[in-house]
Amino acid sequence: MVGLLKRPLAPILCVKVKNSAKDQPCWLRFEGCTNDDTVVFAHFRDIRLGAGVGRKPTIWGCPACHWCHSEADRRTRTLEYDFVRKIHAEATLRYLAHLHETGVININEGIT
Ligand SMILES: [Zn+2]
């Protein structure tokens, strides 16, 4: 694997994080955001984080509605790529902090 992660994350952790998006609002809020019941976990795809196209079992991402998720995955391209990446990366960091604060994940357990 290329990048920072030398071993894959535990699948159970990835499922837990993915399922955490249920009942969350959209965390991307791009112009046109519908923030409705289409919100699911939108993976932040970066091969250096172990999540390229077709590889999604990671904890990197945040809840997003269908509209914003489509922009993040570039199925639609209404907004500029760099802007979308920046917002998605920031939301991913904030969502990881939220997951830690709410006890879904424990960042400290990963430190040895
Ligand atoms: Zn949205």
C-alpha cells in the first residue's frame, strides 16, 4: 500500500464509522445542499489514506446528502474540484473529532 497507512484499518471500525452517518445532517453543505434523508457516509477518497476509487473501507469521510456526496465523488461537477476537496477534508476532520467526542471511536486507543 502506498502512503501513511501500512496496514488496513479493522473492518468493524470502518462499519461502525460508516453507520454513524445515520440520522446525521449533511456536513458538507455545498450550495444546493438538500440536507434531507439521503444523508450517508461520504468517503474522502485519497489513495495515500487507503481509499482510492473502488477502495472505501476507511474511517475518512463525513455524512453528506446525495447532492453534496455527488459533488464530493465528482459524479457532478457544479463546483470547483479544489474547493470541494478542501471542504470535504475539513468536514472529515471535524467529523472525526465528533466521533471521538461522542464515543463512536477512541483516537487514544490507536496510540502506542
Ligand atoms: Zn448536503
